[in-house]
Amino acid sequence: MEISYTTQPTGPFYNQLINSLDERSSQGEENTKMEVASDMVAQPVVAKPVVSQPIVAQPVVAQATGGGLVASVSLGKRQLNFGFGGNKKSRLSGDPVLKDEPKTPRPKPKSSFNLKSLSLKINTTTEPHLKNYFKILSKLLMLNSDKLMGFYYEGSTMTFSEKAADHSIMKEELVGDEQIYIFLCRKLALIKKYNVQFFNIQPSLGHGDSVFLSGTMGTVEEVHKHRFTMSINFVRLRKKCYIQNQFFHVE
């Protein structure tokens, strides 16, 4: 007899096995329905207390591998004191901080290129030249010439100051031979007498001399009308003596 694929096997053993399987499947379905029903019942929600933990800053250590430097950075405590001071230790390295040793002062120079034009002795012609200057200065109106300009050149400078009756001081800055000559003719034309009471000559740069004078000056009627002080720096240019700097103060 041939058995087709659609024919179901029959017999008491097969029927008993089928019945036991059906009972188990029905019980599984009932248990599943009961579990689903129990899950559908709302359960009370109980809130659990949340305990906050304090945040503690931990030091972060960064290490470079391969023989590099190891850097340590602390976020909890920051130190900015670099420990500079005498006999103190640096808080960063722990090594003592050394003060810079005082530098040895350089010796004063004995000679310089700027001093090559310094006169080693007083020129013997300075005093006669100075006397000739005052002779011409006291006769500006009488001579009526520009001989006084021969003592100055384009680079000459003069500072003229005068103390007034109210103790205020007037000052004039003059540059060049022509400007100085015009000012002296306008300001000192009436002064006829110069009485030099003190003068001193010192060697100076430019192969010249530095002169300081003090005394009185005035008119023919008042010989000692004003007191004056003057300093002159003579220099030699092309073997001729000129006034380089001049300070003239009148009281």
C-alpha cells in the first residue's frame, strides 16, 4: 500500500500524543493571557531618592611617551608665586633664586677721538683777542662798521638774558653772525664802558679756549649802571679764532 504526503497517520499512540500536545498548547495560551492581563494592571511608581555626590577636582596628569617631558597640572590648587627674591626658593622648581651679580664699572676713558681737538694749553692770543672784542663792542655807534661780525660765523650761537626791575628775566636766542650783530647794535649801542673785574680762561675743544667774565658796564654818565656775566667758547676755523658759543647776562 502506498502512503501519500496528504494522508495523516492514525493509531492509538499517535492520537494520545496529539491530545497531550493540544493540552499543553492550550495551557500555554491561558498562561500567556494571564501574564498579559497582569501586565496591563497599573503598578504604583515609587520614586527613589537621589543622593548628590560632591564633585572633587582630581589632578590631571599629562604624560608624553617616547622619552618626552612629563607635565603635571593641578585643577584643585593653582600656585602663581614664582618665588623671586633674595635667598628664597622658587616654588615651581625648588631651586634657590640667584641675584644678578653687580657689573664691574667700566674704567673712565683716558682718550677719545672727540678729544683730539682739545687744547692742551691756553692760547696766548686769547686774552688780546678778547680785549679787542670789548674795544669794538663799546664803540658800535662810533665805528659804524661791521667789524664785530668778524668775531662770529654762521654757526655761532648766543643766549642773551636780562633781569628787569620786577625781577623777571627776558631771554633771546640768536644764531649766526648777522643776527647776533644786528641784535647787539640795537640792544647795546648806548653802552660805552665795560669794566671786567674777573675773567678766567680754560683750554677747550676746537683748538680754542673757554672764557668766563664778570664785571660792570654802563654809559659815560653811569659807568657801573649794570652788572654782567659772560661766558665765551672760542674755536679755531682755518687758523682764525671765532666765537662758537656765548652766554650774556645783564642785571
